[in-house]
Amino acid sequence: MIDYGKRIIKESYHEGKLQFTQVKYSIPMLIDNNEDQGKSDALSNIMEALDIITSGDTCELTLNIKADKKHVITMITKEFVVEE
């Protein structure tokens, strides 16, 4: 499903029995260094992230936007829990 990023599986047990499983994805997206292209790339990535919600895969999505010291966006990381 993903080419880059993390797939985090959280399992909860009670008295030795599996009670709950949660799968969380953390996917980084690098942004072009060109300022104008970078803004366009960032907006495209944000729109793609919103598609995860509207497709019914999750009800909650966190976006972490990082910029360099010149305030140019360098990376957007999207984190979401997959509904199973």
C-alpha cells in the first residue's frame, strides 16, 4: 500500500486475549525546493490527504508541515488510522 513511511500496529490485550488492533500509517511527502512549485506540491499533497478521509479509509487525519529556516515548506507528513 505504501512505498515510503511507517505502518504501526498497536494491539491491546486483556487476560492474554487480543481485544483490539489498530493500524496507523505515517507517510512523509517531500516537497520541491522551488518556492512556487513547492506551494503547488504542498497544496496537491494536502488535497490527496483529504481524499483519504472522503474515501472512507479513516475519520481522522493529522498533517505535519515542516519548513526550513527560510520558511519554505520542505515536507508534509500525513498520519492516519485505518478503519478495520
